[in-house]
Amino acid sequence: MRILIFACSTVLFLPFMSLKALANPLSTSQESTNLDPIETTSTSNDDLTITAENSWNSNSNNDDSDVEEVKFKLQDISQRNFTPSRGIPSLTIANPYGFGADRGFYTGLSYQTDTRGGLDGENDGDATWGFGVGLGNAQKAIGAELSYNFASFGQNGRDFGSGGFNLKLHRKVAQGWGVSAGWNSFLSIGDDNDLDDSLYLSTTKIFRTRENLNSAFSRVGATIGIGNGQFRSEDDIFDNNEAVNVFGSLAFRVARPVSLITEWTGQDLAMGLSVSPFRTVPLTINLSARDIAGAGDGARFIFGVGSGL
């Protein structure tokens, strides 16, 4: 029944996801990471002309080969990406967002000082590890992510390596706007695995509050979505009720490498800080607290680090 619901939801949602871009698409150099449009430094037409003129040999015969050489150099310059490879601060803490990877590999490792919902009443700290691959083209058609969430390292009554496979389809509708449909834990591993298979729809919009990305509070990322399973309210989970719930996140780009995030996971409030400290290394560090408003056994503090290739 869940497979039928997922299939129907995706079929209904993908035509909307396949709309042509309403504005200039995001730079393709940003697609494999997370997904916040970064402004790249380009070369002006005047610079291209000057470069071409400097490449021209005034003593040549100006034959066809010289013309082709200049055209080749112009094309090469125009296609260069002058933006250093770097990580991008996250848009959410735990919620799925509207963007995704459509090429390359990514991975992330996190540790939480306390867990919620451990088996046999055990709620000690534990680590998680996620990794996945991006396929397709979210800008021209549909991007896809296939990932595995290594949900436990053997603590709290769970088997070492237990976790779930996840599938996400996503589409860039316009510059700074993406939509996605996903199925978390569609296949679970481990006898004592308590992960909920969960269907969701999500959309994220990046708002430019200031033109220059280097300015303070230059961007705000807003995410909203609906889902079942893990996104249900705490009461519905305890009562084993099948229900659909709303989740949402706000990410404030307080500085180019730093974002402040607050979100409602469907069950409780979370807040955190996401930092990409290295200009030439695609690494993102997240510090957050979940269950701030009282769900579970109290606040849980989480440290995570992630990277994409």
C-alpha cells in the first residue's frame, strides 16, 4: 500500500517538478553539494576581448587557423569556473529539502550525546553514518539520490550497521527554488531496526535579502514539506496511528560560510549552526540540538561533518 501511495504521489508531483526554469538556472558547479545557489565570479566580455586580442599574433597571416585558435581560446575562457571548490552551509538539520545531488558521491558522519526511542529503554549516545550517490540532471530533467543511513554503531539495543536505504527524486524549478519527493527507509537492515519507512514531499526556496553573498544575512532558505512515518507527531507514533504531518525549516546565511538553522521536524523544535570553514575544501560542519521543546527525554545535542565529491 505504501509503494502505491509513493508511486501515485510521485506521478502527481513530477509534472510540476518538470516545469521549465523560470529564471537563469543555478551554476552546475553547485549541483552536487547542498544546494544553495552560490554566486560565481565570471569574466566580463571586455576581459574576453582583451584576452583574445593579447592572444592574437599581429604578424600572422590572419588565416582561418588563427581565427579558429582565437575562437577556441574564447570558448575555453568562457567555460572556466573561477569559484573555488568549497562546502556550502546546510539548509536543514534533519528535514529533507527541495534540492539534491544529481552527480557524484557524498557522505556524512554524526554523533549525538543522547538518543530517542532506543530499544529496551536504552538512550545512550550513538553515531550515525550516511552515504549516497547522485544521478540524473535536476536542472534539465529529474535528479535522483540513492543513499544508505547507517543508523547505529551497536548502541541502545540496536544491531551494528542497522539502517535503511533512501530514495529521493528532485527538480530545480527555477533559480533558488527546488522540489523533491522521497521515500526514507524503503528497505531496512537489522533485526532490531526501529526506523519508519516514510514518504515525503518537500520544497525549498532561497530568498536574496542582500545582493552580495559576502554580506551578512544575504540569504534565507525556507523549506516546507509533508510526510508520514518519521514525520508524524509524537502522539501518533506512540499510538501507532497512520497520519501525515507538516515539517519546515528556516536557514539564515549569517555570513558566507555560516548558516543559522531552526526547524520543526514534525515532532519537536531543533536549532543549529552549519559552517563551511575551508575555502578550498568541500567540508561542512554542523552543530545542533533537537527536541528542544520537550519531545522524547529532553534535548539531544548532535555534532556532524559531511562532504561531497
